[in-house]
Amino acid sequence: MQTNSLILQLTFILFGMMSTTVSGQTSAPAPAPTPQPVIDMHWHAPGASGLPATFEMMKTINLKYAVMIGTYDQLRETKASGNFRFLPALMFPCENGRLPNIGIKCFEDAGMLPPLAQLRERAKNGDIKVFAELSPQYLGMAPDDSRLEPYYALAEELDLPVGIHMGIGPPAVAYNKPGFPPVKSPNYRGAAGSPLLLEELLLRHPKLRLYVMHAAYPFRDEMIYMLYMHPQLYVDVAVLQWAIPRAAYLRFLQELVEAGFAKRIMFGSDGGPEKLKAGVEAILQADFITPEQKADILYNNAARFLRLE
């Protein structure tokens, strides 16, 4: 009995060795799957000092492109890094010639809007590839304000995408109180952030590639109406993964998906590397989104909207 038991044990060991070796070599473990590719439609320029952490997170989550938002000077720093996965996007208008929230100077003439001829030249030579983040709401301006009309016309003429801030901003941004953001916007008004204000603009510029940042949260019904009536309109869901409770974000996202617009929702972070990671994880972990819809939201919809090859 002891002999038979020993033979049986040796047989199991032999078969185990055979299953893990081929011609005397141990089989290698299966490679880790490549993460789902990502396009970030809403990333503010971090400056040269913040680029190393940005690059590292881009590699970790397989980020392919990012719409990099900033001033001419900020975008020049980013371009100098030699990383051409960024799509440079100019932010305007600027109250008192300063960027909302952080207060750095926007343009050489300290004006509210970029000189149109200069913007045309920089757009034509590729220094600016997106007009974003358009921020008239911070000034209490409606998105169809006549002062912005030449810029929409230029974007339509040159076939450049436009991203516009709508909906929520930093809490208490209109109040002169200590705390974030360091620079306040006393004219910020929710009434200037309704998606319905885009209707006449879209009808005047039917070829304009426009996307609504933050999906105009919390204007759910208005946003759904606009997506339904204007098939060229897209949204990003930037900031929502961290600025509001996660449950509220997921309910809002689910309603947009269930309304039939999973093909026009694009991912955005609106934050640093950790906000990017959190935003991607929120999409991947949402159990109401199919794998195909997750791929669309994280990459395919933006690739189509941006007309990337």
C-alpha cells in the first residue's frame, strides 16, 4: 500500500512538471491586458512643473490624447515638452483680462477676448486646435452673446471644435469670501449656463462642432432636449466624478445614457492626474454601461468628434 501511494504521488508531481514546462522551459505568465484607451476632452494645462506627473498618469491609464486648456503662454510650455498627444485649446473670454479662478493674464493686450486676426493665424498654423474652455458664464454672459459671434464663425470656417462651460462652477465663486477659488467671479450666474441658450447659435452655425462641458449639470432635461434636437451636439462629463457626490454623478450619467445618447458623451477629467484616474474608474465601474458604451465614452466618441485618424 505504501509503495502504491508513493508511485501515485510521483505521478502527480511528474504531470504537474509537464504542464508547466515546454522543452525544459517554464511557461511565461500571460501578459496584463492593455487598458482601455482614453481621450480626455477637458484637461487644464498644469505648467512645466506638473508635466512629469501628468505624463506618468497618461501612460498608466493609456491616455492617447488630451484637450489641453490654457493661455497662449501655458500652451507654449506644454508644447515645449515635446509630447504631441496634447491638443492645445485656448480659454476665453477673460474677465478683466484674467483667467477665471486662477487669475493669470490671458492676452498681451489684457483684453477680454483674443484678437481675432491673431487667433486665426495661430489656429491655421496648428498652435491652437480647439476653442475651449469658452467661459462666458463666469462673466454672466449668455453663450450666444454677440461679442462671441465672430469666434463661432471662425471655428465653423476652420472646422475647429469648440467646448463651452455650462452648468455648475466652483461653489461660492460669485461671493467675495476667502477660500477656493482664489479669484472670484462676481458675475457668475446659473441662468447664463442653460443649454437652451445654445439653440439659436447652433441654428446659425449648423456645421459648428460644439460640445457642452460638464454636460451642463444639473440641467438634465434641458440637456437631453438639446441633444435630441441637435444631433451635432456632444457633451463631456468633466468635473462631475469629483465635484459632486458619486451617486449623483452616476444617476445623471445613467439618465443621459438611457435617453439614447451614449454615442455623444465624452470623457473629461478637469483636474490633475488623480482626478483623471478617478474619472476613468467611475466609467469602468458603472454597471449600467455596456462594455461597448464604455469604450465609446472613454475614446470612440471623442475620436469621432475630433476627427482623429
